Amino acid sequence: MNIDGRTKIIGLLGCPVEHTLSPVIHNNLSKIFAQNMVYLPFHVEKEQLGTAVKGAFDLGITGLNVTVPHKQQVMEYLVEIDDVARAIGAVNTLVRTEAGYKGYNTDMEGLRKAVLSEGIVLADKVVVILGAGGASKAVVYMCLLEGARKIYLLNRTLSKAEEIAEAMNTHFSENGGMQGRGSECTDRVIPMRLSDYHLIPEDELYVFQATSIGLAPHTEDCVLEDVAFYKKVRIGFDLIYNPSATGFMRRVREAGGQAFNGLKMLLYQGVIAYSYWTGISFQEMDVVCGRIYEQLYHGIHKQDNLVLIGFMGSGKSTVGKALAHKLQYDFLDTDTYIEAQAGMSISNIFATKGEDYFRQLETETIHTLMEKRVHTVFATGGGMPLRQENVKLLRLLGKTVLLQASAQETFHRLQGDMTRPLLQGEEPMAKIVALLHQRMPHYESAAHLRVCVDDKSVDMIVEEILYKLDSM
Ligand code: NAP
């Protein structure tokens, strides 16, 4: 970006801030929406928070995020506090006004948008929240707002859960007519000691994991171990996003429930803050959230994988091996991997179990590889990007490169190849044209970049991919 005399500054106050992912969200939004604005993290110690907020205002800083451990203390230094932030008792976003900063809490709304985007409906449900720290208050507020019937708030230190439960029950009984469905029922939040989890009588639980247990590198740790508890969990939502599959999430899935991590919450709280600072509506930014989500994911996982996609015969395996050799990466062909796992050839899987079964195997394969592989070049099956779900997963697995061959070139390369089940029988050229026409939109939506391979040697294609990756 070009920094000039008109560049606006936004940023983050926290301690520590060294590993924050927020710049990925805000600086990408500024790039996409052509805002002359830069986002910078500021490491501010507790004792300096007041002078930092005053100094930021005097320097003309447009807006700030606030993170651990300042979300409560910062409220002392603001000229105004939004009602929701006041009820939650924490501020994570400062917006400049004439007289000073106004404080908002976008964690709550970010979590709400994340929950809704996964199709989770909390109205009339029984919720369990594990943890009663700073983040937990936004979770309780969101669940009350969404009309949860009962919320068990479990914490190791009972007094903290009691304090939050009392504040939230009072707030929602006083404001219940305006905020939150199910307002006829007071004291919906029930504080409990974490070790008393087995006293919860209901099944079909919606559980939010809001403790700090399970954060990388302690990825298998979890505050509750009991399989009997997990058997009652329908939905598990971990606020932690690094690792992307926490020990809590794994336990939920193994017991048959659905599990989600906190990366979308992080994304949406940032996008909402950006909307306050710039006036760009959330709806306008929503369309680019998928792209930013990918950047966040890659910011955490740093797998550096490359994923070659494209039609059969476009050279994914040959180019993939050469690319892996050049980069000193591993190489993996997903078709070969699936054949080894299934113990039969792709043609046999098609013939005996059908295409849908094979496509499902492909989806499961990407999930497995996402957890296991770094520094790998993947050559993927030609039909892999046909499923919308796979498009999203492939783009998370690594940088996706479309190898694009014309129908003529494809025909020339595949002549006489009897191993392609989709091209057996009469008129292979017509089949190639029709299939290419049908598949190209899927390939295009899956590709971070594309390289035309007609009349090019493998070395030329490898060089072009590396050049294009460098200029991304
Ligand atoms: P916090 O204020 O420090 O609270 C930590 C919570 O974890 C407390 O309830 C604490 O219980 C519990 N805890 C810690 N060690 C424990 C142990 N050994 N056994 C049982 N419970 C234990 O942290 P926070 O700000 O609420 O953050 C909680 C989590 O949410 C963090 O992992 C954070 O990364 C995540 N988060 C995610 C987002 C997002 O955008 N996705 C936003 C905010 C926070 P006690 O009260 O008994 O100490």
C-alpha cells in the first residue's frame, strides 16, 4: 500500500499483540475496498492504557480494537459506551467521536453472526457454556439474545459464574421486553461448578467452550473428558481457533455431534469493527468474508501447500512432481491416496460403488489431508472441485493452481488412455468438450491462480507457477 499524508490509522491495543491475526482482516479489507487506511498492533502495558488511549486520540487515530487484558479497564477512558458493551461489561472496539472514543463490543455480534452462518438455532435450546472469563460474557449475552431456554454456566471458579449469571439475569429481566426472545422466563442463566457437569439433566445440549484450555500447543487438552457428557452434545462450538480442530471439538465429533471453531467469530468481530470505522455496511463486506477467512486460516496454519487442480490430462501429476522437486516439498496424488485407502482402483470404485460414493471419499480425503500435511504439492482428481464444499476445503488446504488445457490439447494427451472411466465409449472429443464446459466454472471458483499449459514444457509451467505465486 502507499502511505501518504492522508493515510488513516486503525489498530489494536493489547498485551501481548505479537501473534495477532487482526491485521490480516483489516488490511485486506482496506485493500479490497480501496481505503487509504492501515491497521497496526500496539503493545500497551496495563499501566499505560489511559495515556495510550489519550495519545491515540490526539494523534488522530480513527479507531482501535482492544484485546486481552484491557477489555474492561479501557471503559474508564471512553466518552461513551454502547448499551450492549455496557451490559456485557467489556469493550473491544473504539470508534472516534468529536470528544473522544466510544466503546463497542463486537465479540458478541461476531459470535452471533458466526453461529447463524453455521445454521445453528439457539431459540428454546438448552445451552452449556464452559468458562466464565472475559469472552464468556459475550457468549451468555448472545445466547440470551437468541432466546436460549436455559443456560448452564460452568466454571472452575464458581463465584465468577455466579457474578456473570446474576448480572445477565438482572439485565435481561429488566430489558427482557426489548431484548431476547423467551423473555418471560427470568433467571435463564444457572451458574454451576465445572465439576458438577454430570448434574445437568437435559440431553441435546448446545455447548460453547469458552475456557482457554485446548489452545495450541496443548491441542488435546480439554476441561471435560467424560464421554457420557459428549454423548449428550448436539452442537459444540469452541471459541478457540488455533488449532482449528481442538480436543473439545474432536470429542464432540467422536460422540456424534457437530463441532465448530472460533475462526468465524474472530473474522466477523473484525468485520463489524471495520464497518464502524469506515461506514461500509456489513452486507457489502460479507461477500468478501470467504476470501478473508482463507487468509486467516493460512495465517494460522502456514502449511504452504500447493494444490494443482484441472481437467484430466492437464498434467497435474507430472507438473506436481516437478514442482515438489524444485521446492523440496512432498508430493501427493489424491487419486493414488484414495486408491490405497480404499484398496481398489478409481475405475473399480466408480463401477462398484458409483460416482457419489467416490466424491464423498474425495471430501473426506481433503479433511484428513488438511490436518496432516504441510509443505506438500497435491495433484487432485479432475472432478474434485465439482462439489462446492470441496472448493472451500481445497482453498484452505493450500494455494490452488488451475492447470488449464484446451479441449484439443486434452484430446491429444488422452488418446488411447483406457484408465479414464468418464471418457470410455464413443466420441471422446465431444465428451471432453462437454465435460470441460461443465467443469470450468467449478475450476475457476476453486483457483487462486491459473496457468495455461498448451504447448508448454513441464519446466516452463513450473516456472510460471512459481512466478505467479511470487506476485500474489
Ligand atoms: P479468560 O478471561 O482468561 O478466562 C479463561 C477461562 O478459562 C476462565 O473461565 C478460567 O476459569 C478457565 N480456565 C483456565 N484454566 C483452566 C483450567 N485449568 N481448568 C478449568 N478452567 C480453566 O479468557 P477469555 O478472554 O475469556 O478467553 C477464553 C477463550 O476464548 C480463549 O481461548 C480465547 O482465545 C478465546 N476467544 C476467542 C475469540 C474469538 O474471536 N474466536 C474471542 C475472545 C476469546 P477460572 O475462572 O476458574 O480461572
